[in-house]
Amino acid sequence: MELFLMTITTGIMVGGIYALVALGWVLIYKCSGVLNLAMGEMTLIGAYVSLSFYSMGIPFLLALLFSLIIGLVLGILTERIFLDKLIGEPVLTVIMVTVGLSFFFKGMVELIWGTDTRVFTPPVFSIEPIHIGPVIVGQAYLWSFVAAIILLIIFVCFFKYTRWGLAMQATADDEMAALSIGVSARFVYAAAWAIAFMAAGVGGTLLGNINGLNISVGYLGLLVLPAVVLGGLNSVPGAIVGGITIGILQNLAGAYLDKYFPGGIKEIAPFAFMAIFLLFKPHGLWGWERIERV
Amino acid sequence: MSTTWLPCGIYHQNYAQDHAWWQTKFIKGKMILLFIILSVVIPLFADSYLLSVCNQVGYTILGALGVQLLIGFCGQITLGHAAFIAVGAYTSTLLILEFPWPQIMVDYGIAYPFSIIIAAVVAGIWSVLFGLPSARVKGFYLILTTMAAQFITVDFIITQYVSQIGGRGQAFSLPPGTIKVGPWVIDSDLKVYFMMLVLVIFCVIIMVNLLRSRVGRAWVAIRDNDISAEVMGINVVKYKLLAFFVAGFIGGIAGAFWISNLAAISPEHFPWFWSLWLVGVILIGGVGSIYGAIFGSIFMVVVMEVLQFAVMPLADIYPKLLMDFLFIKEAVFGLSICMFMMFEPNGLAYRWWQVKNYFNLWPFSY
């Protein structure tokens, strides 16, 4: 029972980070209709940037802030250079451009930072675990979760209450109507990419704090795909619920199924679950069911 | 992209002519010339390096044909094709290593060709298994299921379980002399080249013939609009699964062929990167044409070789560059996909089509 509780808690904590990255993904999809497969590499870039700043001796929060700024710039640049020209192209074209981008980013990250595992030294969060009732949680997990939740709340407030956020919601809802009342769609696209890049960067930094940072963190970033599919592609609450579910599922699989299927079950379980889930609910939990006509 | 325009003064009078293999005598002559170049001139004059590049191209073509069928002709986007190639390769290897073939079959060299066929069928069935969700989902969700196919098959089943068979550790090495086709032991680049040639021609013929039959028309209808295809009385699920089967079949042939060129196979030969690479190949070559798969393969392999030549001299100055070549390759590949999508979305096959049309109607384009 204790193992079960602990697995669930860790799952929720990691899931919070996935939810943050998944939110960025859903945002891009909602606002500009781009299905982004470069999310994993975007987490990598953010993580490595903040790690570089941190190892220069800059305090962690400030390093995170710098990586946010660089994420903002890179997000806008990516949108302007690559995605802006592809508005209205077929889905496959856009997807493959993001795949190309993911290769490009990955190659660049490997060129600049190498492939060795790097850790945040000195550790940002103390390694002393915290006891919550019967459950023991690592501090890195706990603080990551807290940070992820705070950012999630900030993002949601941004969409609900600020002028820019409302413009983004309007574009996501009906692009034509938004254009006609004076919302600049190009601005919204750039903002969506910038926010996604920033969210991914924070997510990557937090993940890198937990396990050390190498290329495989990019794979963890890929886990947002099962998460968003679970929640439905265009649903923000769906992304959060999906992210946390995938976190729990992954840890449960790691704890209980590893005995029967030794090896990489922890990495595979979300994808296997997703494939089966899609057979029963092809549009996720809250995704829009598109009615097609000839 | 429709078929090429005919030269002035030549008209088709019945449908059989429209669907004929060789539309004019000139095309027939051209293809025979190409065949002679491929089967006589290249083996005679090419050195071992050029042949190995050709083999690489052939392997890429075999892999890309299946992807082209799924994406370009049936509209089912797949990002997990390397899984089916891996299934083919492992089935063939395991059959050669573990199956108790009758001695006479080994002596006459039937064992390996036979294992290719079985590998292709197994890979096809495996592909249908992961194509099953296509009955319910499409678009992005289907992409994710094919990605799941890649991770489940290669990273999990093959790495964790299949590699344990026989207790050989991660890599399965094939002893020299086990790969034998008829009286020939496949041990040099030249022999691999001829095998590649036969298999590529065989697969291209399968594809072309399927595409000009009822099956191919059904696939294209599903690609263009699956709802209207269903309205027209096409069994959408059946034809989608058939497309997955044929794609997996060709992928299996590709995998089973490639073991003849590798001394040992391991899961690292079939990473997710390779699946994406194949999709990139058909995008660069041109989606929706068999030329696309071929041109894309030639282009990508040649560009990577040229890149290697360009990097090598620099490596004397910066030794680190040699280690980083893999990363440069990745970055260049990613960037070239982006550039092609942005500036040349129809791919190389479209340019080829334009050139052919220009010369067919030359000098007067009316």
C-alpha cells in the first residue's frame, strides 16, 4: 500500500511537469493548428540553456528567467522563420516541418552541449526527502510540482484575464471572427510558440533537476503526445489531466509491471496505453469531435 | 501529378493504352537503356565504394516504397516504418540462425530466399496489427499509433525479448556463408548489389501494378477523401489494412535484404530516426509518386556522402568534427526537410515531371 501511495505521489509530481509541457503543445495546436513534434527538443533547449546559466554561477531562479527569455526569442524566431510560411499547407507538410525542426534542434543541442549526462551542480533542491504522512517524496519532485502548478495557474490566468490571452482564445475559437474584430493572427501564432517554448523550457529544467540532463530528457518531452491525446488535442484542462494521468501511469507501470516485463516498460507503457485508448475513444476525453461531410 | 503528357501526334485510343507500362516506344527504349546501365555498366566499372553507396540507395528505396504507399497513395501517415523493417530483418535472421532447415535447402541456397518471403509476410501481418487503429482514427491520432508501433516493437519487444533468443546478447551476428542465394554466397558488395537490383525492381513492379489496378484506385480514393470513397462503395477498412499489409511486406523485404549487407544486426539499426528519415526521403522526393521514393533516396544518400567528403578535410583541423558528424548529419537532414517543405513542396519528382513534359513537347509546346 505504501508503495502504491508513493508511486501515485511521484506520478502526480512528474505528471505536473508533463502537464506544463502539454499545455504549451495544446496552445500551439489550438491557436495555429500546428501539430508539433518538436516539443521534446524544445524542452531540451530550455533545459540546457538554464543549466548553462546555472553553472556560470547565476542563481537558479535568475537562470530560469534567462532561459524563459531565450525561449521567448527562439519561439518567436521559429514561428517567423519556419511556420509562418506554412499557413494553409496540408497537415503532413506542417508536421514534417516540425519533425525537421526537431532534428535540427537536436543536432544543434548535441553539437553545442555534447551527449554526456550533466547535472545541476551544486544541486538546486536538497536531496533530503520530505515525509508527508506515510509517503516519502524527494524535494526535487515536490518543488518541481509546485513550480509547475504555479506556472500552470499563471498561464491559465493569462488566458482568462489579459488582453493578449483573450486574443489568443478568440483566435483559437474562430480565426475568421477574430481577424475581423482586429486580432492579429500573426501575433497570436508567435505568442503561442513563444509561450510553448517557455513552458517546455521550464518543464525541461525541472525534469533535468530530477534525473540529470541528457538527450533522453527530449524523449520525456515526447511523452506529452500521449498526454494530449488522452485529454483531447484542443482542450487545456484535458492537457493538465492527461499530463498527470500519464505521469501516474508511467510510475505505476515502472513499479508493478517491471517484474513481469523487465527493461523499458516504463517508457513504453504510456504509448501502449495511448494506442489502446485511441481504439475506444478516438478523440480523447474532451477533444472536439469533428463532424465530416463529403 | 498526373501522368506525363504524350508527345505531339500520339493519342491513346483505348483504356489499355492509358494504363500500359510503356506509353511510347521511346520510353520503352529509355527504360531498357536504364536497365542495361544498372545491371551491366555500373557493376563493370564501379568500385567497391560506389557499389556500397548504391546498396545504401537500394535499401532506402525499399524502405521508402512502403512509406510512399502508406503516405503518398493511401494517406495514412506513418512514423514507425522502421519497426516493420526491423521485424523483417529479425525474422529472416532468426530463421537462418535457429530454424532447422533441411540440409538440401541450405546446400542449394533456398533457405535465405525462403526466409525473405516469410519475413515479408510476418512484417506485413505485424504492420496490419498496428494499422488496425486506422479503422477508427486518422490524421494525428494515427501518427501517434504508428509511433507507438515503433517504440513497442523496436525498443521493447525486440530489445528486451527477441534479442534474448539463443543467448547471443544484443547483436545477432551472421556467420559468413550463411547467406546464400542459389549457388552464390552473398559476401561482396557486387553480389549484394545484384540482389538489391532484383528486389528493388521486383518491389517497384508490385507497386506499379497494384497502383494501376482496382486496389490502387481505391487507395487513391481513400487518400483524397475517405468519406466519399466509402460512399462510392469502397471497403475503406479493408483497403487501409491492405495498404498496411503491402507496406509492411515491402518493409520486411527491405529488412531481410539488408541483413546480407550487415555482419550483425542489433536494435540500434532500426531507430525512430530511421522511420523519420524514410518519411523525409519521400517528402524530398515527392509525395504520391514512385519516382519520389527513388529520387528522394538517391538525393539523401548522395547528399550525406557529399557532406561526409566535405567534413573529412576539415576534420584534420578540428578533430572534434569527426565525432560530431552524426549530429551535423541530423541537423542538416532536419534543415533540408524544412527547406524542401517551404520552397519545393512538390519534391524532386515534380521537377522531373516538368522536365519530361518540356522535352516531350519540345520544340513547340502545343
